[in-house]
Amino acid sequence: MSEATLFGLCGAALVGLGLYGLICHPGALRKILAFNLIGSGVFLLFGIVARRGAASGFGGDPVPQALVITGLVVAFAATALAVALVLRLAQTSGRTGLDPERPGQPEGTRRTES
Amino acid sequence: MMPVQDIFTVAAVTLGSLFFLAGTVGLLRFPDTLTRLHALTKADNLGLGLVVLGLLPQVSSPLGWIGLIAVWLLALLAGATVGQLVAGAVRPPDGTPAQRGNPPA
Amino acid sequence: MSLTAPVDLGLALLLLGLAVWVIAASATYRAAEGFIAYGLVLALVWVRLGSVDVALTEAALGSGLTGLLLLRAAARLPPADPAERARPAKGVRVLAGLLCAVVTAGLAAVVLLLPEPAPTLAPAAAASLPATGVGNPVTGVLLAYRAVDTLGESIVLVLALIGLWSLAPDAAWGGRPGALTTAPAGSALRFLAQVLPPFGILVGIHLLWVGADHPGGKFQGATVLAAMWVLVIIAGLRRPPPVTSRATRWLVVVGSLIFVGIGAAGIWLAEAFLAYPDGLAKPLILAIEAALTLSVAVILGLLLAGPPEAERPTERRS
């Protein structure tokens, strides 16, 4: 099995693991972590396509590599925005998750902005 | 029979990896944060130094040597700073109790 | 090939083990720590796949800056109360596991059934590379063949920053970003922040310069520059700029503006948006890269610094 196939299967497993974490974790920050895992698995799949396209003296096809670099930067920007949203949610309502509050539960501590 | 440089590289890198292994065993087996820090910083710095020493014969240009040694020095600097910070969080120098909310060791 | 197979297998197992840790860790802080280690091992995997540019970006941005972001968020979030932390019922988890297994199996089938011989754009990229003047094919793709993607990406970064700033409460508008707390005076971090940034800036500019012909490039260089700036802020040597500062806003947009300007000039000089006139490709690419590095470094630093917070009379840190 070439290294491209091995890491491609790895990428497939990472997408599955990340998807499980995204569905099953109650906290928003854990979901963001799982989402980053899914993203890195998808980038690995791009990477093995690049590796299999090695030709003309290059180690890999440069076009998928450039796509992955662009994707990494955009993923960081999206993660920064998502983390800021989670922090703001915690600031205004004291909750760290997105599940609706069940009836009969005390409301999360409300912190007002100074 | 491999050339002398390759034998030296293999020997030095293997020795360096053994130091890394020792540091990791220390991380897992030592009882508290400060002793674990000791194992990590000492063993890892020495291990990295041996790995860099082993890689020097493989690079032919002096700029490459400077680059490799710079990597080792930067890792030393970063490791020393982080060691100080983690130790300070566990046992602050001025005697105040450790801050609440710090991660467990 | 047989000599490296155990290394590849070991890397793959380590990667999957770290991913399981990120998902299965009980405390969010532990999961964020695991994510940083995961990113570094992933960078090694990228080197094994021959994509050194991607490995540099993953180590710097995917592991370093993202890890810093997530660690700080995990430290700042209040602990969730037990009712909120309740995981879904067993049945839901089993169903989710089955769904994920199906998705993984489908992707694995795609990987195993990829066409042989693999289609590739490498010969096309290699054929036109001398005309662009750069030697690194990935840089050629990023700034010559698919420059419009890079332009879109630089604009997306500006939009993300605007979105981040819009989360500030009304009373805090005009203040300085507050997500990066400062260390107490005299700590080792201040020493590091005084010694490291000169070298860091050199390394960042070197990464930008060498990216023309070797692995490297502007995103990697910009990340190192942003990391040095963030280090200086965290150590308390400089405060982040207020969001109303005109100089900061100009720095944020100058990269995209120059990019769009050169692209528009291409319509007159070379018949298409973002086409480079003959012989001028390399200088124009360098100009775009320099401006973009500056802008991206400032944007990355500001994304880490967070939304502005109102000025408080006493510097707080619990």
C-alpha cells in the first residue's frame, strides 16, 4: 500500500471521527474542534490526490496543494469567528452549548456588559 | 559499508531518540508537575541537540549548519521559557497560591 | 519504499490516536492540547506526502495559531453545568457512530477506487512556470494560475475580521481588543518577547522571500510575523491597537487593495483581470506578496486579539 493510499484512508477515518464528535458533543467549543478535525481529514484527501499526481519532476500536483493552503487559511478565519461567537454567547447568557434550555432548569448566570 | 557520515548520523540520531524516550518515560512516571518539567526540558534539549549533531554531516552548506543549530537554540529558548511559565503557574515565585482555573498538571 | 512503510504506518496510527484523544477527552482544555499535538503530527504527514508548503502552513497556522485560539477560548469559557454537559442518549450515539462509519467507508472506497494512472495538472503547471518567473510551482499556482482564488481569500480574511469586530457590545466600540491577556511583569515571557521577535521577523521575511523558488511563501511568513506580534502583546510589552485606529485599518486592507489594483491594471496591460504583462510577472508577484504578507499578518494578529472590550480603570486578570 503506497503512502498516498494509507494517508487517504487515514483522512477518511478522520472525517468519520470528526463527524461523530460534531454530533455527540454538547459543548460548542468541542464541536468547533471536531469540525476542524473534519476539515483536516478533507484536506488530507486533497493531499493524496496531489501526491498521486506527481509528475514533471514535482513531488506532487501543485494545484491541490495550493487549494489546501487556501483552505487552511480560510478555516482559521472561520474558526476565529466561531470561537468569538461562542465566547460572546457565554458572555451574554452564561451557556457554553447550543441545546435549548430544558424547562425547570435555572437560567444560566447573566453577566451584563460594563 | 555505509560512509562514515551516515554511520555517525544513525548513531547520533538513535542516541537522541533514546533521550527523547527517557524524557517521555519521565513525563509519564514522575509524581508531580515540577519533576515532569525537569524530565521534559533536560532530556528533550539533549535529545534534540544529539539529533541536530547527527544531521550536521548530511548538510553540505555552512548556511544549513547555521540553520540546524539555530533550530536547536530556538527550541532551547522556547523550552526554557515554557518551563518557567508552567512552574510559575504551579508554584508562583512570590508565594501566593496557584491561580484558580489553571489546567490540571 | 519498504524502509519508510513502518514510519508511515506509525505516523498514521499516531495521528488517529491523537484524533481519538481530541474527540474523547473529558475536559475541553485537554482536547485543545491534543489538537495542537495533532496538528504537528499532521504537518509531518504532509511532509511524507511531499507537500512541504502545506506542512509549513499546517504547523504554523493549523496547529500553532488555531491551537492558541482554542486554548485561550477553553480557558475563558465558564465550566458548563452538568445538565448542559449531558451527552446524547445511547441510541443517538450508536446511530451517530453508524452514520460516521458509513461516511468513512464511503470515503475509503473513493480513496481505493481512485483512477489509475492518476490525472494530474503538474505537466501543465510546469510548462508555464518559466513565464511567471517563480520556481516554486505552488507559489505559481497561488499567485499566477489561480490568483483570483488568493484574491478571494484575502478578502475573506478582511470580512472575517469585520465579523469578529461586529461582536463587540456597543459600549465597547472604540476600545482595544481584550482576548489576549497579559502576563505579570518580570516573567520569563517578557524575556522571550524581547529576545525572539527580531529573529522571528527575520524568519518571517525569509519565508516570504524564499517562497518564490523553494517551499515557503507569504502565508507562512505572515503567520510567523503575526505570532511575533501576538507574543509581544501577550507579554504585555505593547497593547493591541484600538479598533478605530486608521493606521491599523489601512494595514488590514492594503494587501487586498494592491492585489485588486494590479489585477485591474491587467485588464488594460494584458487583456484580462489578474493577467500579468510579459516580463513584469515576477516584480508584480513580489509586490502583491509583500503587501499581502503585511496585511495577512495584521489580520491574523487581530483575529487572535478578539473583539474590542471597553477600557476598564484597573487591569484585571483572575
